[in-house]
Amino acid sequence: MFRTLLAVALMAVFATGCNTMAGAGKDIERGGEKVQGAAERNK
């Protein structure tokens, strides 16, 4: 649970640092991949 919350918090930080919507989309996609990886590891 802690890792998931940390990943979401990091996604928010990266999303606010983007200058364009395309950049935000890429950052959000990377964050989602991290969350998926964490979920797979913790099954």
C-alpha cells in the first residue's frame, strides 16, 4: 500500500512539472507502468 501511495505522489509531482499535455501524458504513463510493476511484484 505504501509503495502505491508513493508512486501516485511521484506521478503528481512529475505531472505538475510538465510544460505540455503530451509531456504530462508520458509522465502519467510511466507512473502507471511503475504502479503495474509494483502490483505484479506484490501478488
